[in-house]
Amino acid sequence: MKTLKNFTKLTLLFLLTSIVSCSDDDDGNMPPDDSVTIVEAAQATAELNTLVSALQKADESANNDLAAALSGEGPFTVFAPTNEAFNDLLAQLDGFDSLDDFSSQQLQDLLAVILTYHVVADASVLSTDLSDGQSITTLQGSTLQVSTQGGVFIGDATDVDAEVTTANIEVSNGVVHIIDKVLLPQAILDELADIILVPITDLALGNENLENLVAALVAADGDLPTVLRGDGPFTVLAPTDEAFATFLDGAALEDVPVDVLTNVLLNHVISGEVTSEDLIGLGSGYTSTLATGAGDQNVSLFFDASGDVIFNGVSTVITPDVKALNGIVHVVNAVIDIPNIVDHAIANPGLTSLVGALTDGGNTTFTDLLSNEEETFTVFAPGNDAFSAFTNPNSNDLNAILSNHVVVGAAAFSSDLTNSYVNTAAEFAADENLSLYINTDDGVTLNGTSNVVTADIVASNGVIHTVNAVIDLPTVVTFAVADPNFSTLVQALTELTPSTDFVSVLSAQDGAGSDPFTVFAPTNAAFDALASIPAEADLIPILQHHVVAGANIRSGDLSDGATATTLEGDMITINLPGTGDNIADITDGAGNTGIGIDAVDVQAINGVIHVVDTVLIPNTTN
């Protein structure tokens, strides 16, 4: 830091304050009369406590004598910064937490320079004497600029003016105007250039290696530079000029649509201050940027700090932790484009097995599908451990299994999930997509076997939820076990009928048994409506009466009066439309009518389930 020339005691006689005891009034405001000096008035004002402390701190230097400052005849005009204004100044100085950090004579002399910049000697200037565009010479020697547009503002050497919040406090030797900012002359800005913090936008403007970033901010949404001058705090990943040149690949900034460029830039901004130490401590994971992705949600950003700090697998921090007034900047070597589903999968080393499976043998089906920006997806992505544990017990086609982790046409975020069925990209037959049961009673569980570990990884074209188990192709048994509405049915098929292996029968697929099946599955409430659950001998035919073998009968295949023979041997009849809220009505083998089908087309790999509200009873006389 440069050495300032000493101030003589004679010069400092005209500075600011003598320290004279004076009590606050009841409101903590300056006394309204002219019986006190400027210093006594400041001491009596709680809002100016830090100003008084600053004067005392400056006076600790042998070069300064502020004790007798405004005790003289004057007149003086003082622009008095509030306590909050001094707090804002300290926040701009790297390594300064309080006035105590002005500990050396050199720093105390700097503080004196700042304070003299707030004093006009030989004049008592009221606000009515100020005019728009007026220049005022201070005791420090530099000038202040006055603006009266929308209030009274005092401009210093920075880009932010101070506003007069309380004007015309007249005292015995002058007048005081309270302002909301500490004024800084150019000499101080030059002297403190190595420690004064500026907003992120101004930091970029002053860096010759970030000229393309600045140009991009200007070319994008015109509010962006202003946003990054805001309070924040922000963490900005600042691509170098070379990084932007690579990103543009010969194109000009103006060739990039404004909305696209704006979103890409916002993908480099994180709300809050995140240091490299924070990232290293976390190791790896996701955060969100200010960019907008699917469902108007903030785009996710993957960081890996196991070695160099890398974002989304493409951009490495080359200069970390550049402090700014409103946050922190990490200079990076690549522009981070808005990631799609595939980009996110590739970026996360915990999903390498999934990526390998998706692209095995040069397969591009999935990468082409999940890179489609015209469609929206929800992907339940198994981690590497999930793939390692998966044995594919039914020898199902791997591509079909992978398709069973993809929901096409919707970005389903965790906050929107409920106990429900959705369709995946996997198929039983053409145009008959498999169902996926989502249970949110305790976290998010899929088909009763796979739990969401990391939710809501937001991409440009959808959302990823990582899961801890591969979701195999479901059978009708899978859904019965997964859906708590069928817990009594499952008990009936297993514990209450041990002599019949219903699970094995209804798990058959690919023609290995009596599949496909159409199952009319009674809910727990349907069983509760029975006087009691029959004993095993009577229960077995009842359960068989809910299953049609050798057919995958979907709701679209049903017609009024259609009949089907069940495993038990009796027929059931379907009537359309159903009564009341029923989708359709069933007449069972015993002739009971009005049995409601409440939900349809829960599609498994070996059949389909329709939910019924009453237990079907077969004809017991035949």
C-alpha cells in the first residue's frame, strides 16, 4: 500500500470533531437547537455512533489531531454517514471486520482522509442551497457532485451516490446532513485498490481475461449486469475469453438468441456464496443455478471436487475464490451449456454404469431419445451400485428394462408426486406401455423395490431422480405387492392360501405359463366389506374368479355385455357404461351386479390389472 503524506495538526484542526461528553435525548436524535457543536450533536445521535468511533480511531495516529475539529467557530458543513453506511464500507474491504482493523498509523491516516472528504469548510450549506449538478469542494481537496433528481444525492468517486436521509440539522458552528453511504475520493480508491471489493459485474469489467463474459452480459438480458451488482450474495462461474471463443465456435454473440444466451449465462450463477473449500468439503453433488429448465425449475449443476473442481464434467475451475462485494467468483475454462438428460447422466461418475448400458454396442436409441429438446422426460436413474446388485432374474431384455425407467411427456418433480401409477417407455405390446407405481408414504418408492436417493436433478428437457435399485419389468404380482391398497389381496394370495402357489402362477411371462393375465384386483376396502374372509378351501376359487388367463384385456377392448371365463371356470360379464362413478360394472359368477371397476389398465409385462370395489364371488352351485 502506498504511503500517504502526513496531515499536519494545523490542517486537521479543520476536520470534524472534538470528543465532548453529551447525552442522547429520549429519541436518540440530534438536539434541535443551536447550543451544541457538530461533534456534540453527533455524539448525541445513536445513528452516528460509528462515525464518532471512526473519528476517535483516526485520531490515534500521531499525524492526526481531530479532537478540536468542529469545536471551532466554523462554519462547517458535514455529510455524516450512518452506522449502517460504515458497515457497508467494512463489507467492501477484504479483511476488515470492524474499525479496529484500522490498526496502523498508515491505515488511521487513510481513515482521516476519508473523513475529511465529508467536510466542507467555511460554509454552512443547507439543502436549499444545493442545486442539481453542483460541485462542492471538500476539506480533503476533492469534489462532491450534487443531484436533486428525486431527492438529494451526493456523488463521490464510486458509481453509487449517497442519499441525504436527514437534512439541515443546524448547530452552533454549522450544519449536518445525514447520509446513507460513506463517501470515497479517488485517492482512497487508488490506495485501497488491492483490498476494496467491488460488485461481481464491476470485477468482470476490470479483468482483461473476462472481456467476452462482459460482452455476453451486455448482449444478453439488459438487466443481468444490474442483477450481478445487486446485494446477492452470488457465486459466479466466470468463463475465460478462450472458453467463450470455444463455445461460440466462430459465431458472434449476436448470432445467439438473447433468451438462449441469457439462460446460459444464468447457468453460471448460484444463489449464495460457495467457496472452493465448501465444494471440496462436500466432495461432489448437485446445486442449482439461476437458469431455467424443465417445468420452469432452476437448472441443476453437478460439481465434482475429488481432484480439480469440475462442473457438469466439462468446466474446470482455474482460479478459485475471487472475492467480490456481493459474492465470489470462480474463473472456469469452459462455458457450461444448459444440460439435457444425457448431459447430466454423463457428468455424474455415479451413473457410469447407466451410461454404459444405454450406449452398449454403439446403441444410440436412448441418447437420441433423451437428448430430444422437443420432448419432456422423467428418468429414474439407477446408480452404479444398483447396477452391480442387479441380477436380471427373469432374463428380461436390458433395453426394455432401461425403458422402464423413463416416463415420456412429463417432468415429474418430487413435490408433485403422489401415490399413483404412471406409464413408462417400456411396452407390453405396441402402444401398451408398462405402468410404474409411485409410493410417497415414506420417501419415494417405485414398484415397491427402488427408492429415490437424489431427487429433482433438473435438465433442459426433464428431470432425473437417482434410485438405489434397478426397476425390473413388473408382473401383475409386482403391482399387487407394491400398492398398499392391495395388501389384503396379497395376504389372501399367500398366507391364507398356502396350498396354492398363486405368486408363481401369476408371475409367469413370455408364455411360460397361463400368461398373459387380466386381473380384476379387489381393494382392501372390498375385502373389508365381506362379513369375513373365507377359509382356504372357499378362498381359492374366489381368488381364481378374479383372473382371466391367456388374455391382456385392456379397457379399450371392453364392450357392453362382454364376457370372459375366469381361472375358476365361471364367467363374468362387463357392462358399459358403469353406474355412478364406476368406469364399468361387473356381474360375477354368482350373479352379483353393480360391482364397480374403479381404475383400469395397470399394465404389467405379463398382463393387466383393473381395480374393483367388491370381491367377486363365483357360482357355488356348479
